[in-house]
Amino acid sequence: MTQTAHIGGSSVGRVIRTSLVGIGFTIVVVLLLLWLAGVFHRKIDSGGVTASATAARPIGPEVRLVPVQVLRRPLIETAVGSIRAVHESAVASKLLAKVVAVNAQAGQQVKAGDVLVRLDDADLRAQLGQAEAVVAAAQAAREQAQRDFDRIKDLYERDHASKTEYDRVETALKSAVAELERAEQFRAQAQTLLSYATIRSPIDGRVVEKHVEVGDTAQPGQVLVTLYNPERMQLVASVRESLTQRLAVGQTIGVRIDALGKACEGQVSEIVPEAQSASRTFTVKVTGPCPPGVYSGMFGRLMIPLDEQEVLVIPQAAVQRVGQLDIVEVAEPSPAAGTDQSPTLRRRVVRLGQTHGELVEVLSGLRAGEEVAVASS
């Protein structure tokens, strides 16, 4: 019995010691977390920081006060699109022939009529030679038929030739004339086919890309060179159906090219009268003067004016950038009540919007009629 009680007491002691160790470890962990959280650190009085950040200062001679202005401007909605050339041409081959010369490179300026590509024309020149020989033979036959007709006609009029003989030479002359015309048409066809072997530029413009090299075999309908006229560009944009009602053909409208950071104006040249079923948008084309450096395929925005809106603006010189904050100094009445002290300047955080020349839009933080400080020049 005594041994059994001793064993039971030892087990209870071990359980108590284990529990105490676990509780102690837990207390240590909690204290460590509280220390890392800064619970035991001395706190900085936030009231002092606020007072310092917003402390007022008198208005000195080095500053001048400018009122917050109300500016009326149109509300703009944008529609995205791509720059395209008004006159764009894909020059294709009409023959199955080998390419013997390519005189076009990407970016090259060309004039209408300049030779871009030459195809092998040996067979076509032979066909033209044959056609010219046929024309020569038909012309000789026609001249002989004309002489026979004149001779028989003279005899017939003097009653020395029969009507049958006269009809025969007249028919022979008509047949010779028709044969000559057929031969000349055959020659014209051969000349036209021969001209297809020399690919010329149809417009004044710039080469976008060549699609063949010397030694390639051109297929009928295959595009050989793509070019466009850079002097006439347009923005092709997709406009929501609700905004399309505000546009009309001939209307002057703004266009912005993001890659160049420039804006220009153009005229609405075309509104496609059919909406795209997937996006419910209409295709609108705007043409007009564009800044230098605009290329086909560039991203652009169509600036669609809506109703006017009032915005608050202040001079950009009044804004101070402190870290990620935009701060202005605002003239406020002196806090000393019942005194005639001059207004003081107090710093205030504002949220800014778009710029308008030397002015910047204020979205929040100021009211119309308030005055902000600007350094005197």
C-alpha cells in the first residue's frame, strides 16, 4: 500500500510540474508578442505632430494670395481606336511568274508610277511578237482586199464586172477588215499582259512592307507590296451607341495620340450605320491634320464632348509636393476671436486632377472663394 501511494504521488507531481512549465512558456510567449507590438514602448504624443503639421503662420510679403477659381469646361468621354491611312493600297500580282527585281523597302517613299517589282516577262514578250506579226499579216491582207475591191468596183460601175464578182470582193474586204481588228485586239491583250509583269505604285506614299524577294514565284492575287499615303490619316474608333448620337458627319472633334503625347483635331468623315452585335458600338472615322510621327496602327483616343461642368482650379505654383501628398497654404481668419489680426496661412492637403495650362484642377480640399498662397516673383 505504501509503495502504491508513493507511485501515485509521483505521477501527480509530474503532471503539476508539466502544467506549470506549459503555463510559464505561454506567459513568456505572450509577453514577447506584446513587446514586439510596442505595448511596453513609450508613445509619442500625436497631438504635438498634428499641431506642428497644421500650425498657422503669418502672411509675409514674399507671398501673394490667389483666389480659387471656378472654371467651366466640357465633360469629355473617350473612345479608343487605331490610326489608319485614308488611302492604303495592297499591290498584288496578276500573273504566275518569277520575281526578277524588287525596288521597294519598308519605309521607302514612292511616287505614283514608280516601279516596285518586276516579273519574268520573256514568254509575254514572245506572245507580243506573235501578235504583232499577226497584225502585220492582217494589215497586208486588208490592203490587198481594198485594192481588189476598188478595181472590181470600177469595172462594175462601167458594166464590165458582174454583180456576183462585186459582192465577192466586197465580202472579202469586210472579212479582211474584221481580221485586222481581231489581230489588233490580240496585240492589245498581249501588251496588257506584258504590262502586268511590271508592278508600279498606284499612289504617292510610303511602303509599309514588301512580301516577296528576288527568286520567289508570284501567284495571281498574291500581295507583293503594301503601301499607304501618310499625308492623309484617320482614326477609326469604336463608339458606344449612346455616344454616337452626339456625333455628326463633318463635325470637328479632338483626337489624342498617347504614344506621342499630342492632340490634334479632325473631322468626322464617316459613321458606319451598323452596330457591332457583340459590343454594341459603331465604327466612326475621323480624318484631318495630324502631328508629325503618326504611323498607321498607332493607338488613339477620340475625345467626345458632353455637357459642361464646373471645376475648381488653382495655379500649379501654389502646390507643394511633400512625399505622396499635395499640399497648399490656405488663408484662414486668425484664431484669436474678437481681434483685428490679419489672416494666417495654414497648410492643407488637396487632391488634384487634370491640368489646364498653368492651372490645375482641385478635386477636394478647397472651396470656391478661398485664397491660396503663391510665392511672389
